[in-house]
Amino acid sequence: MGWMCVLGWQTSCASSAFIAGTQIQGLVVLNYPDYVPKPWHGTLLTIAVAAFSVVFNTLLARKLPLIEATVLVIHIFAFFGILVTLWVLSPRADATAVFTEFTDGGGWGSIGGSTLVGILAGVLPLLGADAAVHMSEELRDASRTLPKAMISTTVFNGAFGWIMVITYCFCIGNLEEVIASPTGYPFMQVFLNSTQSTSSATAMASFLVIMTGFSNLTMVATSSRQLFAFARDHAVPFSPWFSKVPTGWDVPINAILTTFLISSLLSLINIGSAVALNSITSLATTSLLSSYIVSIGCMIWRRSTNSPLLKSKFSLGRWGLVVNIVSEAFLIIIFVLAFMPGNPNPSPSEMNWSILIYGAVAVFSVGYYLFRGTHRYEGPVAYVRKLEQ
């Protein structure tokens, strides 16, 4: 599952940079209607966003806490600014239509099927709760601080997201027009329709672009630390190089540069096919979900068999097993749905090929472990025990 976690976070970085890059491209379309967006423009912007994240994770690494605290403040103020603007200026739909009318927009033949496939859009923003875990070695009292941070962040952003989704449904207007927006991003069209001002819509959309760009900064930090730690356990090829921290640096430079290289190479696929790139980046969902499923599954097994657990400063007590079981059931359902195509009768170019890539990585990782890893791999527990000695 370590390999799946590596795959998930590396493709997440590429996906985040790609979204930020194409959002910038959407802003250009919004302000210059005559501009014709080209795939290679989006690729260059993706690489630029990835490079931006590398600079902050190397030369400005010591400033990361300050930068992320500043982004949090922007996040909160931007949320309320956009929320109020939409409620004041947008024509609002009827509450009955928002809460009781459903359509099978995906053509699945049933509201239930369309809902199951569409639920992935709501899951994606809440993925990556383990990001802070991969930074735990750089935190004080991580065993107590991390669980609280993970739960509070999910609750905080989940509540904000719920409020904004309801607002968006009331203010979305003509759905077909919004989806067909030349910017490529429906929210930009909603902002424009609400304010009737290109400059105002640009200002509102810019906050979301900034949030997406800085989220990539955090993803690079997480992905590089995860790759570094996995390489330190000799679990990947070229482990000594990936796990090296150059003298005078406090960050794994080689792992950070590798993350940048992977994001840049994956972005090149967009020049040939944006659908192919989306299939690869959708691996982020399935790979991370599989790592969660295995981790929680191990906790369920140990709790069900009354096996001893490591001492923890944070515990859910008697509710721990219940939370694990409910989480596992939900994750398994989402994991299966994540391999589904966007419509029931996809052409080869529209097919979600992530299952093929996922299977190939799974086979390679098992083969690597059997023929190489068994002789070299040392788990993190063994590493901690060495430090204690």
C-alpha cells in the first residue's frame, strides 16, 4: 500500500497543478474572449504552477507555516466574500427545485446510478486528510496534534463546502449554459452571470485560483516527504538518491525535484489528450482510497480480535470500531465507483483507463517487493526502534 500512497500523492500533485494552470487559462478566456486556448498553453501553465511550488518548498521552506497561515486567512475571507456576493447579486432558484428536483444528467438510466457516479465530485475535496501525517516528523507532539488537526480541518472545510454547494445550487441559473462555459470552469460563468461584470467575476475567481495554486504547494510538501520516507525504508528503486537530504538543507531536495519532474511529465499528456491526462490523474482518487481502506481494515481486524494497539494520545474510545466500520464500507463503495467512466457508453477516448494503470502499478509493486524489497525493505517501526536504541 506504500506504493499506492506514493502513486496517489504524486498524481495528486500533477492533478492539482493542472487544475490551477487551466484555471488561469480560464481567467484569460474570461477577460479576452478572442483568445483561443491551446492544450500546450495549459501544459506550460501547469509546469509553471509546479515550479512555483518547488520554489516555496526549497528556498522558502522555512516560511511555509507563515505562508499557509496567510492562505488560511485569505481562504476564510474569500469564502464569506463570495458567499455574500452570490446571495445578494444572483437570481435565485426556487427552494423546491433545489432540494427536490433531480435529473439524470449523465444518462445512466436512473437517478440512483447518476447520483452514485456524481458523488465522486463531493468526495474529492475531502481526500488527502493524511497530508499532515506525512509531515509528522516535522511537528511537535504529532500524536496529539495531528488527529485533532485532521478532524477539525475536515469538519471546518466540510461545513464550508456544504454551505457553498447549497448557495451554488440556488445561484447556478441555466445549467446547460454554465456547463458549456468557454472558460472551461462553470463557477467562473456563475460569477460572471451573477455580477454582470468581467472584472468582478475575475476578482472572485482569482481567489479560487490562488487557493488551488497554494494547495499544490502543500501537496508537493506532502508528496516529497512521503516519497522520502518510503525511500528511507528502501521500498523504491534508487532509494539512496530519493532519501538524500543535502548538507545545509532541511528538506528532501531530490524527492521534491522528482515530484516536480513527475508533474511536468504528466502535464505533457495534455498536449495529446486531456481525457488521457484526466484518466491518469484520477489515479489519485483510487490510489489514496486503497491506502485508506487497507489502513482502516487493519485497525478493524486488530480491534475485532482484541489485538493490542499501540499507545495513543488521541482515542475515540468505544466509538473507534464503529467509526472504522462505517468508514471502511463507504470507502469501498467510492473506490469501486472511482473506476467508472463519465457516461454509460464511453468511446475509447472517453473511457476511464485508470483501472489499467492502477493494476499495472499494483503488479509492479508486488513484483518489486518479492524480488527486491524482501531483501532490503525495513519498515518505519524498525527505523524508529533503531533511533530509540
